[in-house]
Amino acid sequence: LQRIGLQLRATLENITRLRAEGEDFRWYLKLKCGNCGEVSEKWQYLRLMDSAPLKGGRGSATMVQKCKLCSRENSIDILSQTIKPYNAEDSEKFKTIVEFECRGLEPVDFQPQAGFAAEGAESGTPFNDINLLEKDWNDYDEKTKESVGIYEVTHRFVKC
């Protein structure tokens, strides 16, 4: 059992509280089997709203899956209480925005997609449905008459 944190780094322009919004937010990951080392070809997503039972009545996890190669049953769980917003003061620094509890499955890559939300740093203007697939996003804040943006989005995984 190990905990792995996903750290985000981005340059924020006039924006704060960048966050994964809602129970249906999709964390797109590539997962590696800790037993045989097989990495998923496709992006797989985890959502807080999903739950699957663990074998032998040991509770549940966000995702339980059998490795295609070695047939080992592995699981990964989103630790909901670890989901944190990325704020204006975090700009250009790595910050852990979520932690996963991993049993035999380890995330090796992350792809931010749709479903992020944020707000104007000064104005509090809400920006919803932010898609970070291109690693850059920008818009305009009517209240402050300023452009807002999220740029150079990168990530890394850390052991917690």
C-alpha cells in the first residue's frame, strides 16, 4: 500500500483557486502494474463517484482492475480529503493537488482535461469548464477588464 501525490505546476495570470470540480471530475491517468510493470496503453480515468468492491470483503476502492498481463488484482483510490485547489500564491511552484492510495497500481502519467474551475484573483469571477488539455488556457475577466490565464501546466508524481 502506498500513497502517491499528484503535483501540479502552472503559471497563473489574475486567477486563483484552480481546482478539480465535482464528484464526476475525471483524473486521466496511465497506470502501471506494480507486479509485472505493464503500463496501460489508453488513458484511464478515476472519479470520486466511482467505487468497486475489493476481493474478500476488504472494503472498496475507486478503481479495481485485473492486470491484462499477469492477472493480479490491483486497486487505486482517490483520497477525497487530499484534493486541494492550486492558488495564485502557488503559481510556478509544484503543489500536491490530490493523493492516491495505490495497491499494486501506480500512476505514471497524468493528462489534465476538462472539468477544472477557477476564479478571478481580485474579482472572484467564476470560471467553470476549464479544459487544460492544451496545457494553456485563457479568458477575459469582465469585472476587472483583465485577461486571465493558466499557462505551462506540468505535473509530477511524488511518494507521500
